[in-house]
Amino acid sequence: MSRESWIVRFAILSWAAIALPALAAEMTAREVTELLFKAEGQGTVDLSKKDLTFLDLSGINFKRASFEGADLHGVVFSDSNLEGANLKGVRLNLATLTRTNFTNANLEGASLLRVAFTASLEPRPAETPLFIGANLKGARLHSRLDYTDFTGADLSSAQFGPEDPRNELLLTARPVMNGANFSRAKLKDAGVRNTKLRFSRWVDADAAGADFTGSDLTNADFTGADVTGANFTNAILYGANFTGTRGLDTAKGLDKAIDYDKAMR
């Protein structure tokens, strides 16, 4: 099969993957907003396990709403407020999250595959979503999320990468989170493998047991972080700052890391 044929075939399959689920949405965007309006001041709005695929829910206040187990594939949440919302186990694959506020939200076990927050070629810090203090335990993060703020978030056992690299690696670029802020975040036993994390911040983060194998940590700041038992095999550590970093003597793979001799300690 020619290269052009493969491109056409891939485009058709991609369109089908995007278009067909939209037909299955259980509610319209208008019905969702009407539900919110009726429930105003009466407590939590329950959208648990709803199929809301590809709805445009931008600019809406979902503060403390429950989406537990919902299918939010391709949903547009631009400028929406999901502070404190329950998004446990949701599927946010291909969602648009421009300036979306997930502060203190529960995203435990959520899937964020190829989400988008900018239409420009170069990411803009002012357009990033916020995950400050969010619960992302066991979440799957495989997206471009440059400059995103994860300050104080719990990413314990979270996985940065595709669910099955054998199936997705050729179709999906590796995660890119250059300039992301993980200060004071919990990343115990997180799989942060093969991720671009240039100029990322890990100040006072708990990264004990985290796996940074193959990640680009050029000029990353680990000041005061705990990296006890963390794995840096084949990671790029040029210019990384390990001043006051705890557990560095127990970290694995530093002898196989790239440019560790050019890191600050």
C-alpha cells in the first residue's frame, strides 16, 4: 500500500473514531445547562456515567458537579469551571481543555489521551488548564500539556504515556509537558517515562519511586524534592537542579542517565 493510501486510510479511521461516538451522546449541551440551572442552589448536579461525548460544554460552571464514570470523549470544556468536581474514572480523551479549571477536582483513574488546550503551533501558558490540588491518582496522561500547573496535585501511580505502547506509540507522539509545574505534587510510584519535561518544576515534590526512564528533564528543577528510589535510566539531566534533593543517593539509573555530570547538585 502506498504512503498516500495509508494517509487516506488513517484520515478515514480518525474521522470515524471522532464522528461516530457523537451520535451516542445521551444528552444535548442545552439539556445539560438546563439541568444545571434547575439544580442551582440545591446541591450537586449528578451526571455520573452519562455519555456526553463531543458536547460543547464550554464556559459553564460545573463546580462540585459529579461526572463519575462519565464518557467525556471529545468534550469541549474551554473556560469551564470544574473546581472540586467529581471526575473519577472519566474518559477525557481528545477533550479540549483551554483554560479549564480542575482545581481540587477528583480525577482519580481518569484517562486524558491527546487532549488539547491550544489551536496554535506553540503552546501558550495563558491557555493551559489548571490541576492545582487535583486528585489524579492512577490517571493516564498522554497529551501535550506544556506549562500546565499541577502544584500540590496527587499523581501517585499516574502513568504518563499510552495504555499500550505497542498499539499507540506509532500513532501518538510521546507526552510533552515542557515547563509544567509539579511543585509540592505527589508522584509516588508514578510512571513518568519517555516524557518531554524540559524546564519543568518539581520543587518539594514527592517523587519517591517515580520512573523517569527516557524522559527529557533538561533544566528541570528538583530543588528540595524527594526522589528516593526514583529511576532516571536514560533520562536527559542536562542543567537539572538537584540542590537539596532528598534520596538522590538511592535513585536508580543515574549512571546511565545522559549529562548527569552537567546537572547541579
